Amino acid sequence: MQTYNPIQASIAQAHFCVSRGYPNFTPPGGSCPCGVNIYQEHRWPDGHITGISVERAGKGLITACPHCHRTFCD
């Protein structure tokens, strides 16, 4: 089960980056220009789900929006 919580996920990503010496590419507050928070669960009409869970945010470097795929590294 995945936990979607923008505040906790943002903290998990910040901790992941600091602990490994990586830059944090995520936008402030998790707000992507597409209008959807990267850390919020979004259910699409075809049934698939996008979003970055707390668990995923704590395990890997986030470089793009899971909803629109816009990169944060450019």
C-alpha cells in the first residue's frame, strides 16, 4: 500500500537528497506547473494512478513530474 501525503513525501525527498548529497530538484511545495502536486495521488479516467508516495519519495531521486512528465532538471 502506498501513502500519499504531500508534506510527509516532501520531507522524505529532502531527507533522501541530504543524506546522499544529491540536489533536490523538486518544485517548492511539490507544485508542478501542470497544476497538480507531484506528491498527490491522481486517478486517471483509464484507471491508472500517478503521484509520488511517501515511500517512493524516500527511496529515490525525483527529477520529473509523475503526472505530466515535465523534467525539473533543465
